[in-house]
Amino acid sequence: MNESSEGGWISPSASRPLDARLARRLVAPLESTRATPNHLTTLRLVLGLSAAALLANGNIAWANVGAFVFAFSNFVDHTDGELARMSGASSRFGHWYDLISDALIHTLLFAALGYGLRNGALGDWAVLMGAAAGAAVAFIFWLHMHMEAVLGKSDASLPSARYFEIEDVLYLFPLVTLLQIRTPFLVAAVIGAPAFAVWLGVYFLRLRRSEAA
């Protein structure tokens, strides 16, 4: 759901997030190479799927590695859009490829987290909770894409604070494994993700009513 999609329909501005600015600097040398935005999206997808596999293992050491791989994949998510803007290699396929990759990775993150905790205090409930949180996240992605299609990118944007977006909180995910609070985090996710989905739905309805008025 970040603004660094390959669609290329968002122009750079001084208020863009810090991670997007850094990504732009890092991919600048690729502008004159054969590297394409889709290559970077694929890298992001491979990293995200690898992170989910590591988290599903259940071992805390592998979970720590997976959490850091996930955080890095979140940063790589900004690089495809930056390269698309610089090289002019925007495409509708690339835009949807980026969005679908985002949704798949974030959905699997919670499902994998729950599966990895199946032998812990929550037992098989952890698997169900991870699946429920993942399903809520999938719905959030779908709803946000629908909002963008109906309202436009700017009107459907989520709350942000100057150089940071609401999704930047995911960079803190490694703290969940390092502090060994995976179980409390999963409980919070199975409550928070559906709650955010409901809030987003209400927010969308209010925007539609305001637009109609």
C-alpha cells in the first residue's frame, strides 16, 4: 500500500517518506542498466516469502532472522517505484505486480507467525489466529485498492506524519522476535487487524458521503 508503486502516477515531492528518499538514492546507479522495476519487485517478493518461511519454522533464532528479512523486504518495496520514476519504465502490470506482492507478503506474515507458534501456549489456536489476522490484512489491502480506484490515490491516502507513513511501524517488527513477544503480538494482531479493517471501511464510507455532498 505504499506510494512507491510502479504505476508511476505519483510525482516526487519534498514531503515524501524517508525510506522512499533513501531508496531513490540507492537505485539511482541502476537507471542506466538493464535492471527493471519488476526485477526489484521480484526481489521484494522473494525476500518476503523467505521471511514468512523463516517465521513459520517456529524456532526463535530463525524467527529473528525472518523478522529482519521482512523489515528489509519492506524497504526494498520502495525501490521498484523509485526506479520506475527515474527510468520511465512504468507499466500497469508492474503496478499490480507490486500491489499483489505487498498483499501476499503481509498476509502470509501473520499466517506464518501463527503457524510458527502452534507448539506454544496458544496451541492450535495460534494457527487459527494467524489465519484470521492474515485474512483481515488481505481485506485491508483489497479495500484500500478499491478506495484508490473509486476516490483516487490522494483522497484514499492513509494517515501519515511528515516523513513517516502509518505502515512504517512494520520496520519495528524485529523487536517482536528479539523481545520474544510473538504470542502477545499475535493476540494483538488478531484483534487489531480486524478493528483496523472496520475503521478503514467506516473511513471509506465517510469519504464517499463527503464526496457526494
